[in-house]
Amino acid sequence: MNCRVYYKPDKSVIVVYVSSKSKLSESYSYDRHARLNGLDGLPYDEVDSSTLPQTREHRNAWEGEKGKSISINQFKIQPKPKTIEERLIALEAK
């Protein structure tokens, strides 16, 4: 399955998939999505989704640059809260 990967200036990425049930062309759908979500002007690559990291567990830590593969920045990975108290503290911190 193909997807479009947008590269933000801070090296974070945005991965966009187009529904296979869409009656619009794939290219038009991607461009429309970019206009509506403020992604116009960002560099992007159209890639096969199999080239993305295998697990989506740390999507907030995915980074990349145009023409290069996506990697996981280990310094951006945050441990998940395990108890209800830890979850409440994490929510309050936001």
C-alpha cells in the first residue's frame, strides 16, 4: 500500500494514507489533504508502507528527511504510564 510521507522542518514526519474506496484520484486526494491540513509546501515522498518502521508504537518519535528512510529517534520515546495515578499525572502535565 502506498502512502505519502511529509517531512516537517524539525525532521518529524506525517504519514498520510488515501482510502482505496475514494472515487478521487490518489494524487488529487493527497493534494487536497495537504491543502486542508496545512501541509502544502512541505517536502514529501510517496513510499510503500512496508518501508516504514514495523511497529507504530512510537510514532511520535519517527523522523526523516526527503529521500532518506524513516527512523525512530530513541531520545523522543517516552515510557507509557502503567498505573492510573501515573496516567493522571501525565494528563495533568499536558
